[in-house]
Amino acid sequence: MYIRKDDTVVVLTGDDKGVRGKVLAVFPKAGKVLVQGVNRVYRHLKPSRQNPQGGRLSKEMPVDASNVMLIDPSSNQPTRVAIRYAADGTKELVAKKSGARIRILAKANPKYAKKA
């Protein structure tokens, strides 16, 4: 899973289809991500000493990582991603549509550097 915290994603399916949001948390073992403003549910709270009024608390629930797509930084559109090694051997995540680098995955490794 190449989605990380603070990435901007767009939702592909469900009630929030087309909504963009920032990733708040990633759950790799469950294959889910928590996106700001997406998949909101109400948590019903009983009156207690801490909350004497009670009421309904709106909060986000995780969505499956396959239902969101990263945003291309250059075109600001959803894109698939690929892994590429740069000329100096740096492993990077790139957008398929534009080829723009999204983030560096690993530092430069001479083993993967292009030989001149």
C-alpha cells in the first residue's frame, strides 16, 4: 500500500464518491485508510459525568484502501502509481499519468544507479 498519512486522495466508490480528503491514518494490516470528511457515522453517547448532555458525535470511519486513489501533484487529478529507480539509484513513487515524482521511497543505492 503506497498511501501514507497526509497524502491527498479521492474516493472512487460509495456514498462519498468523488470527495477529496487528506489521509489522517493508515491501517496496513486491515488494508484501510482514514480520510478526513469521508465515511462519517454518528456515535451515540449516553449522558455521563463527563458529558452530562449526551448526544451524537460525528466521526470518520476507515475506508478500504482500494476505494481511494492518490492525486497527481502536477495535474491535480487521480492517478495510478508506479515505482521507478532514478538515475542515481533513488527508489521513488511516480504518477503513471504525468510521470511526476510523488515521494522518495528509498535513498540512493549505487547498485541501482544507471551506469554511464
